[in-house]
Amino acid sequence: MAVPLGFFALFFAYPVAAILGRGLDTASGWRFGRITEVLTRPDITGVLWFTTWQALASTALTLLVALPGAYVFARLEFPGKQFLRAVVTVPFVLPTVVVGSAFLALVGRGGLLDELVGVRLDTTVWAILLAHVFFNYAVVVRTVGGLWAQLDPRQEEAARVLGAGRLRAFRQVTLPALGPAVAAAALMVFLFTFSSFGVVQILGGPAYSTLEVEVYRQTAQLLDLPTAAVLTLVQFAAVGSILALHAWTVRRRETALRLVDPARTARRPSGPGQRLLLSGVLLSIALLILLPLGVLVERSFDTSEGYGLGFYRALQDADASGTFLVPPLEAVWNSLEYALAATAIALVVGGLAAAALTRRGGRWARGFDALLMLPLGVSAVTVGFGFLITLDEPPLDLRTSWILVPLAQALVGAPFVVRTMLPVLRAVDGRLREAAAVLGASPLRAWREVDLPLVRRALLVAAGFAFAVSLGEFGATVFITRPDSPTLPVAVARLLGRAGELNYGQAMALSTILMLVCAVSLLVLDRLRPDRTSGEF
């Protein structure tokens, strides 16, 4: 636990505490009375209410839409499955401003929906909810589907032989085993939608504001650091309470599971029911994921002179838009280098944390589990500003160091590593380690020969998540990335922030490149799975 605790204390707790101190600590002392003043304002109570209920609605809708997809990817085999698995993860790494613009083109004034049926959904909560499903579909599919693919189907088949119907066998055998993974996925979706920023700002308009949007407005526009500090405290307390409750409930439900090779559980669709389910999942993916991505690709080729590669050619010229010190295309290589470094950090920190949580119980373990998830629910604006004002003096003067960006990205990636690996690690039967120890294996050898073969697929999935979220991290990175080393999301945001067709077209072109990089990376990662010819783990 020492390395994860040290990492989060130094690069999360310290910067956030510094921001809170700047906002509430004055020359006359701490202004804790400011908390009551802010929380009793009608506009702030409205923000708190909307933030909570839209996050709950988004989580429920995402589970409703994505759980059938988790089953299809886990238990059914069909052409193009691996490619489609990578495609559904692409939205998760896209900058929120780009996704907001794409959905605005679909459901806003003059959008596809307006042209076809004369209906507009922009400035409504429905546009926000649909965009949140678009973002978080992959979280449920990969987190729940990763464990579902390793559950032994013979247990459910045995229940049916004993007289249980298909629904009862699923409810009493499979669903309890999936409970921790479903809870973990729901938690991640709730945290991301609870702190939603770009989607709400673009699609909701001035009528809707989440805590994250309000923190940004109070900090960047009104320069009201005391109010921003109070809102950060509220967000921190709410997320901490939710995580503590989640850790307690999940820990009570988890048991050792019988895990098998995923290649043995996937079968071709049989019967009209499975074929209909597969068709429904493919249709939902086409409408909710592929259609918005298609809009982005189409706009990247739509120049004033017709369809062509003009916007892509302009990415090689630093002076084309006057926005960058280097050609925008260099952001691709910068993002890959940063993401690889952040993934390595996240795997070390998150892997050690998950291993510690499987071997320790009690109140401290539950608190530690909740602590690891806090970066997902605390304002990225706060973390980014905190990096700037704290990591600027020796021995931690990292303002000019390239490692600053991967550190910020790893803060977001590490919780995904923990949440992905923890259900599988806890499902490993402890008697296997005990048997290895009796036979003379050291703890390290027992981990290498018992735990690692069982969790290597989960480790690859965790690496994929960490890499994907590192590629798309924007909130904190925008404050700390250097002008001569922009990441893809930062480059896209800069281009979208400047007027002109060339800037907008280059932003769409960079977004398309980001989609392709992510899809190829995740497709390669999915190929690096355990040997399909191996027997039961």
C-alpha cells in the first residue's frame, strides 16, 4: 500500500489541498463560514440537484443499454467482434468538446434529426444523457464483459438441469457472480457523469450546469476561488461517501469464482433469441456510437472546395492556423509517448493497490479503496491548477519536465486499473496460493505462477483502459502541457477555440486521427490475450 498511498498523497491530495487553502485561508484566518454562505445560495443548490439526478439517470440508462452488449461481447462469437470491441472504446478517449460538437450536429439546429423529423434535442437533458451513454458504453462492456467471459457457463447449465428456467438461473447463479463487476462499472459511470463538463456545457446550454462546470466558471471566469473551493469540498465529500459505501457493499458480495478461458465460453449465436439480441446490440452501437463518429469523419474531409485531404495536409504546417509553435500533427506522437508512460505508472500504482486490497480487509482497506477512486470524482480543473501552484519548487519543480503530463494522466488511469483487476483478483481461490506455499514456492513465485496466469487478461484490459483514458485526458492536461508539446485533446480544444473554417476542419481531422490511433491500439491490445488453446485456468 505504500507506493499507491505515496503517489496519491503527493500528486493528488497535496495539489487539491493547496487549492482549497488558497480559496478558504485568508490573512484573518480560515473562512469556514463561507461554506454555509455558498451552499444556501439558490443557484448553487440547483447545480447540486441537477448534478446528482442527471448522474443517476445517466448511469441507469448506460447500464440498460450496455449490459446486453457486455453479454454479446462475452458469450457470443461473430465476425468483426475484436474490431467492434475496439471501436466501442474509441468514444471514451475523445475530448468532450469534440463529442459535444458531434452530438450538436446530430440533434441541434440544422442537425440530422432536425432535417429528418424536425425535432431538436439540444439544450435538453436528453441530449446530455445520450452523450453520456455514448461516452460510457465501453466502461460497462469491458468491465462487466471481461469478467462475464471468464465465468464458467456450466454452473448456469447445471441450474437449468435441476429445473431452473433461463431467467431464474441467470438471476440466482450468474448475476450474483457479476455483481461486483456491475457495481464497479456503475461506480465509474456515475463518477464520470457526476463530474461531466464539456458535454453539459455544449449540449445543455446556460440552463444546465454541473459542479464541474460551476467550478470552472467560478475559477476561470469569475475568479472566485472561495466559491470554487467550497464546491470542490462538496464534490470531494459526495464522491468520498459514495465510494466508501460502494467498497463496503461490494466487499460483502464478493466470493471466489470458477474462472475459465474466455475462448471456451464464446459460441456462435443459436436460436432466434440470441440472434435478435445480437441484432439489437449491433443496431444500438450503430446509432449511438458509429453515427456520431461518422459525423466527425465526414466533417474532417468536407472542405470549402469539396471533399478532400486539405485539412489533413494543413496539420503538417505550424503556421497554417497560427495556433501552435509546432505542426499540429506532432500532437499525435506526443500523445502516444505520454499515454505509454502514464499507462506504465498506472499499472504499477493500480496493480499494487489492487493486490494490497485483496490481502487486507477491514475499515482501512475500505477507506483505501475509496481513496483510490477520488481522482475520478474531483474536478480536473482543481487538480490542474493544483499542479501549477505546488509542483514548482525543488525538490518537486516539475513545471518544465515532460513527466508532469503522464503523472496527471496516471491519476485518472490508476483507478481503472484497480476497478478492473480487483474483482478478478478477489475471485482467485486463496487455497491455490496456500498450496503453492506448502509446496515450497516463495510469495513472489506463487504470485507469478498462480495469480498472474489468472489475472493476465484483466491486466491487459486494465492497460487498455489506462492507455485510452490517458490519450483522451483533457481537464488537467490543458493547464500543464507545454506549448511546444501539445497532446491531441489540447490541440483539438485550441483549434475549436479559434474562429475559421480551417481551424474547425483541422480539429475534426485531429479528432479522426485520435479515433484511429485509439482503435488500432485497442485492437492490438485485444489480440494480446492468453493462449486460446489453454485449458481451464
